[in-house]
Amino acid sequence: MRKIYSVFTGTGHYVPSIQIGNDYFRDYTFYDATGEKITTPNEEITRKFEEITTIAERRYAAEDQVTSDLALIAAQRALEAAGVNGEELDYIIFAHNFGETKVNNIRMDVLPTLASRLKQKLGIANPATVAYDVLYGCPGWIQAVIQADYYIRSGDAKKILVVGADVLSRVADPHDRDSMIYADGAGAAIIEACESDQPVGIIGHNSRSDALDYVNMLHMGYSYNPALAEKKDYYLKMNGRKLYQYALENVPKTIKASLDKLQLHVSQINKVLIHQANGKMDDAILQRLFKLYDLKEVPESIMPMTISRLGNSSVATVPTLLDMITRNEMDGHNLKRGDHIVLASVGAGMNINSIVYKIP
């Protein structure tokens, strides 16, 4: 019996051109959460930072670029790859967390929505192309893809553009060591309806939200620099240690739950594309996932990584990974027909999600 499935027919990403190495922070003044100045030499701070996160550099948007500008480039590339005219789209779903972030103004700007701004920049006149935003922490793009899947399988839509973009460099506290994690970027995909006798494309997914006990793991707060805090501007803050433990405990279980629904074993998965938050954390998550199956060995080629050179661009990391592999831009990684891949993310909320996808 033929059924409707959701498949990626085109992907695109945009990585800003400004490369920021760890030596960029050598003249920064860092404070701890109590407002005390950190006296450890910055060379030692950045060295330990790289050891813990594996991040050696990240990318920042140019001063004349805003969030929707990055998204525009990724979306155009996805539309071109899919051979889709923007006027054909039923939905544009834009995942982000901080709106149209601008230089020297970190106040959130989400009116009009970024999806509407993107639709205008793409020149789409069709009023039936519904545009809206999703705020779901770093897992926002994956959650938007899950929404798109529901639209397509219900028969409500045939072609959907899902975009994820954030400019985190402008909402990070320059006096907080955690600010070195954050980066800017955008990723996009065209999702289309596909009739098939066999399951293809998005064949399953799973999500969870642990707000009761973990809602403040990532939050907005004043600068750690007491002088800057007096301005009452909010910056992105996180409890890194507790977040690490939360992710290690819950992300593997969420991925396994999505596989269990499909009666798939982790040994049948060819790639795991996981949110690029912390290199060592992602390695530990994958090891814990395989441990749930009583497996000690993790295939070296199963988890492509970009975080060491691109940093953490929030909602953009997973679609960027997907597009780079699709375009053969990652040595040693490729996708072929029949492969099973997992897309997974964890972030503010705290939220986790996982998609199982079979390459058509």
C-alpha cells in the first residue's frame, strides 16, 4: 500500500566568512558568576576551553548581516538544490531563538516574524505560503522538520521550507567564558511529499521537554561584569556542568526511543547527525547510546563533526551538517540510498528531539 512520506529534496547552509580563533579572546576580561574577575591567564583559559569542548574556532556574521540574511542564503541554496520555485511552497517554518539580532542592539526583534521577513526577501508573493517561527532552543530546526512532517502526512502540504538560523555572537556575554562556545550560521531544507510502497524519508521521531526540573539550565541574565550588568541588558547564560549531565543521561534515551518505535537497532544506523554543542559531550552521548545496546565499540565514521571549526550555531548545526554531507563537503562521510540516519538535538527548555530518516 502506497503511503505519503516526507523527504528532503534539497538542502542548503551558510557559514559566515569571519573566522574567530581562540586567540581572539586573549585580551578579553572574564568574570565568574559572582562578579569576581578571573585572574587565570587567558592563554590557559582558552587552552582548557578547547580541551573541554574541542572548539578551536567559530564563525561570526559580518556587521552588515542580520539573522534573516544568513537564512536567505541557506534557503536560496536549498530551493536551487530541490529545483523548487518559492511560489510553490505551502509553508516557510523558521527556527531561531533570538530574532533579528543586530550589532550593538541585543534586544529581541521578532516583529514581524523572521519567517515573514525571509518570505519577503525571497520575493514570494503567494499568500497561501504560510510563514511562521519556531522557538524551541537548539532543537528548533529538528522540531520544525517534525511539524513539517505532520503537515505533509496529513495532506495539508506538499512542499515546505524549513530554516534554522541564529546569530549567537551578539547575545553572548563577552565577559563569560562560555561565550567562546557560540557561533553564527544558517541551514535549510526543502521537504516534499513522496508516495512510496516502502518507508522512506522521515520514518519516525521522538521529542521530550523537561521543564519542571531543568527550565533554567539555559536562560537569559545580566553580564558577569558588574559594570556592564548595570545596563540591565540580558545575555545568554548556561549551567554547563549540569547541562552536560542532563544531555548525557537523556539524549541517548530519546534517540533509542525513536529507534524502538521502528524496531530498529543502533547497528542499523549509518550516521548520527547530532547538535554540535560540545565535541566531548557529543562523543560521550554516542558512547552512552551504544552502551544502551550493550555495545562497547562505536564506529568511527558514524558521527560527523563540525564543532571544532564552526562552533555552536544552535539551530543551524544539524541542517548545516546534513547539507555539507549531501554536498560531499565532509571527507569520509557520504549518504547513499537505503541508509538510515538519525538527526538529534538538545537545548534550552530543556528540550530533546530525534528524527529517524531513510535515504530514498
